[in-house]
Amino acid sequence: MLDRPVQSLTSNCAHLGKAWLILLASSAKMTTLWIGTRKGAFRLDSTDRKTWKLSGPQFLGNLVYHVMRNAKNTLLMATSAGHLGPALHRSTDDGATWVEVANPPKFPADEPRKRAVNHVFWLTAAANVWYAGTSPQALFVSHDDGLSWQGVAGFNDHPEQKDWAGGDQDQTPEGGKLHSIQVDPRDPRKLLLGMSGGGVFFTEDAGATWQPLHDGVEAEYGQDPHCVAIHPTDPDRLWMQSHYGIYRMDRKTSNVWQRVGKNMPADVGDIGFPIVIDPRDPDCAWVFPMDGTSVWPRTSPGGKPAVFGTRDAGATWQRLDRGLPREQAWWTVKRQGMCGDAHDPMGLYFGTTSGEIWASANRGEDFACIARHLPHVYSVTAW
């Protein structure tokens, strides 16, 4: 374990609902980041958000897509070990030891479409259940704290699900993915999710029936939402970073997405992967733009990385780059690679495709690099 001093600081996508309220009320000062990378999992701990301790790797050589914790302090980690295939690991001692889940998300042997889970991509903890999104696009649920999993038949076996997901040309480079599983804190039967490709869908009956949420976006089925978030204290406020830009929806008045990313600077654009919301203020959100022009280089625009934040529901955006490289920084941040914590002021964290972890303890006013030379970062989770 290494001490990494950080100069004064003068991240699936956020936990939701009750989990956020528990965190917000907590007096604990420890902040922990779990980092999923192309070559294993790492952990950063701090008691003051200034000095961090890095530990790991765990599962060295495995691609780690996501690490998540629930209110019972159970940790789940989604991994893939190349030709050995996907796995889901579970820890009940804060990550000191892990046990592979014996009955992970998988399609039944007689699955009509002959689908097989390539990997678990997204994990969400909500109330007394876990949800997992996979590649190819499918939804699974666990009612026994992650020990065993069942497919959500109303989604996975829906006769139009193949049409929703689009064809092979609509998928991400590593295959189609179901992600951004969000639970309405007012009613656990209400869920929404994103598919890349496929769009945003919601259910009001725990997954028995589903409806699309695509009005206002350029495409109907087959669209590519990169990351979707529901606000924990104002669940009618939705945010989305998509293949087409940054969107906001206010379901109290409309089920139509509004492209608030049009208010971003023209030379930066509003294409990116992650979006992070402030659990205390539904008008505040942060994104990490990337170059989405021509062949989609998937790097910081102009090699000048910056977080952009809004405090007025997307009417205006502020460039937040103090402490970040000013030039020749050709990396980006993936959809699970940026998150926030539950402190006040809120902390922001992101991991890069070049293996750096950046942190801000003041809502992005300035950043410091708290870890370097890690493998390509897939996800960062804070609590």
C-alpha cells in the first residue's frame, strides 16, 4: 500500500435513493474509490481527500468492468478473464477476500436466441435487490444479496427486444451493453435502463412490461445512450449523456428529452460518455466531453481535457480544468469512469484511458492527480 500525497484540493454514475440518503447522513470521514481497469482492480482510500493510499491490484490480468457496494456493505465485482470468460465476485469483508459467485447472470440452456453472457457490464444495488446489465443487452436480478441471479423475463424475452437493441452495426466496439440501471427511490418497481445500442426504457411493474423513452432524441430504436442518471431526491429529473449529446428530461411536465448540450461551447461539443449528478441539487451535473467528430477519436478535444459543469439545469456550462493538463493529453473517460462522493462540498473523481485518477474535493473547482501509471481505467466508484 502506497501513500500518495496530493496538493491541497482547494464518479456507473451515482448511488441512488436510500443508499444516497444513508451516505449523506453519514458522519464517516473515510472516502474510498474502487477502480476497475483493463488489468485488475485497485483501491484508493483517504480520510481528508488530500492524501490517498493506493492498494492493489486485485484480480491482476482480469478486465474489471464495475465494482459496487450495497447498504449491507456487500461488494460485487464484475470481471472477465479473456478466454476463461466472465465472472462475478462477492466480498463481505470490504474487499479483503472475494468469492466467485456460483450462480452468476446467465441465459438458460434452452435460450431460443442462443445468447450467452459475454460479460457483466453494470451493477446496481437498490433496497434489497441487485441488478446486473450484461453484454449482450440483458437484465438480471438477485434477491439474495448477489449469491444467485435470474433473468428479468419481461425484458430479456420480450418479442421486440431484438428490435430495441438494434443490429450489429449499432453496437459498441466491445459488443452491445445494458447499463445505467436506475431505480426510482419512491417505488422500487419503477426502473429505467440504457442500452448501447438500443435506447432508454422504463418499467413501472418491476420489469414485467417496458416502454421506450426516446422522444426528443435523433433516433428511435437503436440509439446509443452512453450514461443515464435519475436524481435521487427529484426522481422526475433525468440526465443523459448520449451518442447525440447531453439531454435532460423533466417527467413532471413532459416525457421528451431536451438537448441542453447545445449550450456547450461549439469548439468542444457535447459528446462524451459519463454524466454525474449532484445528489443535493437536481440542476447540477458534470460531464467529460470527448472528440466525437469524423471517426470518433475518443480523446479530449484538442488534447486539452476538461470537465464541464452546469448549475442551472444545462442552460449554461462552465469549463473546469484547473490542475488538468493544458495540452497534449490525448485521453478520455469512459461511462463508469467518473463519479461523485456524498461529502459537502461534493467530490468529483475520474479515471482516464491512460491510467490516471484525478480528484477534486470542491465540485470540480480544481483537480489533482492522485494515482498514475495504472492500466486503462474502465470504472471509478466512490463511497
